[in-house]
Amino acid sequence: MIEFGDTITDERGREDLGHVAGGFPAGCYFDDLSHKTIPWHWHGEMEAGIVAEGRIRFRTPGQDLSLSKGDGFFVNSEVLHEMHREEEGPCEVHILAFQPELAGAKGSIFWDKYIFPVLGNPQLEGMGLDRDLRKPARDLIEDAWLACVKEEEGFEIRVREDLTRLLLLLGGKYPASAGKEKGGRERSRRYNERMKQMLTFIREHYGEPLTAEQIAASASVSPSECLRCFRSVLGTTPISYLRDYRLQTAAKLLAGTSRKISDIADQCGFSEMSYFAKSFREMYHCTPSAYRNGADPVRTGEGKY
């Protein structure tokens, strides 16, 4: 069954993919990015998608891509990623999320030969589908997505076959030697875990006065290392990310509740209404009240998302 609606993350920023947690370890969903972003988050499932309409900005710690209609992407398990639209107008993405075990259980020859090499390959943490992969990979993703949508008899076998072939295609295109695979994976894992700890801390305390030193301490790193992590992974500073996360949370509250704007600003860590209004306009190109009344924001700021 296709899933509509907002991407839901827990307090850490780990996405809730409840529709993948049933007996069948894969699910399809539809994201309309015309009026929202998918913020930085992560999940245990692998993810593959196709831009169905419009143009999106797709980012992982190692990739910063502009993808248009027909382009595809792949995100590995537990890898930070985010996306948002780049221009006005309709913007839709078709996404498949699937547990790696879909193609074979741990300890099986399928896991050892085809799945683990993809999980352990730093080149496959997150990527757009290049010229060689674009058509065959897109065809597999689209076929599996449609099978999930229609849920005809035997669709699970079709989806499993398509996604297993996708992993075979990716692993064959980007093989990694055992030494490089282990070392690269370990470095990437440490870097990702530091960022996840700091993002979790921000999401748990964004309404409080926070400093860069406190954010750094949450991951047991120095302020200078914290700054390097944010600049390298997210392309911004910890304080800029904190401000933008507060504004994104305020936007959700404006759109989803009838609470007073001043109360929302205060809850989101803005002690001065003038600064909140100015910052909100810079990000969403409209006032908080206009946003609540249905203004169509376009995110154009570099390095913010």
C-alpha cells in the first residue's frame, strides 16, 4: 500500500518507517515536496527513489545533488540524508524503503555475497544514479514501486526480485576492496555517529538557550571538531543549523496548530519576536502569519538544508 503524508522522525531524527515493519520488509511511499522539506534524518532501511515531478536537492554527507524529473537516487542503511524542492511548482518523489534482509537473511550466501558488500561500501552510502545506472536502476525502482502500489497477487516476489537486482547492479558498478571497504566504512561510521549524537541533542533541547560548546559536548568533541563536522557533513555551522531547525519546527506548528505566533516563537527558542519574524522571512520568504495562511515558500538558501 502506498503511504502519503509527512516524513515522521523520532526525537533523534531517525525516521519512523512503520509501514516497513510488518511481515514484508519493504514499503513504498509518496512524498509531495511542494510545501515541505524532508529534514536530515536516518533509518535502518535502505532507500531508493525516483523524482516524479519537479526538481529536488538531494544531500548526504558525501553527496550534494540537483535531481530533476526521471532522476533516481539510493541511500544506504543508517546514512544521514535530506531533500527539498529547488523551484516553484509541483514536486513529487516516489520512494521505496526496504530492509537489507529483504534480499537474504544474515549468514546466508545472499547476505555475504550480495548484501553486505553494499552495506559496507563507502561509495554506496548515498548517490544519484549516473548515466550507466540511470535506466536499468530506474526501471527496477519504478517496477518495484508500482508493484507495491498495486499489491497484486505475488507482488512481494516481484518487489524482492527487483530490489535484489538493484543491489546486484550497484555492487557490481562500485566494487570495493576489503581493506578500503573496512577502513572507509569505519571512518564514515564514526563521523556519522558524532553527527547523529549532536543532531539528537539539538532536537531534544532546541527550545532552550544553547551554545556551540554544549552541542560539541553532547558528542564528546571539541568546539572546533564540532564545527568541522557540521561544515563537512551539513555544509553549515552548528548555530546556523540550530536556528534553521527551530524555524522548521515553528513552520510545522504554524501550519498544524492554531496557537499564537508569539507562543510558537517562544517554544522554539526565539526570545525576541522581531528576530523570529526576520529569520522566518529569510528562510521562507514570507511572514509567519502569511505562511499560516497558505503562502507558498521556496527554499533557496545555500548550505541550509
